[in-house]
Amino acid sequence: MVGDSPHLDGGYAAFGRVSSGMEHAQAIAAAKRGPGDRPVQDQRIKKITMELFGQTYPEPEKVK
């Protein structure tokens, strides 16, 4: 999501911030869509980095 989407309010959680590479997020958002608003070609995120600002967190529970 690269802009306001009030129709999604209350139904979906948005979190995070793009600190660099916004052009890639915009390219994903602009990808050609097919039925159900699904991208015709799969869109993949190859790498995500999280800044923890010195905080430590337990290992998350893995989905089986």
C-alpha cells in the first residue's frame, strides 16, 4: 500500500515504513492486475531489514 486506502480500514493491518527504495513499492502497486485485483505476475520481496533500535525480542513462533 503506497497511499491512503480508506476502504481497507478496520479490515487489514498496515505497519512499517519504506526508508529507501520507494520506487520498488510503487512498481509493485502499479503491476498489471487480473481477476480479483491479483497481480498477473507474482510480486516478490527479496529482502527486508528491520531496525530494532537496540531492543531485543524473543524468537517469533514459526507457522507450521
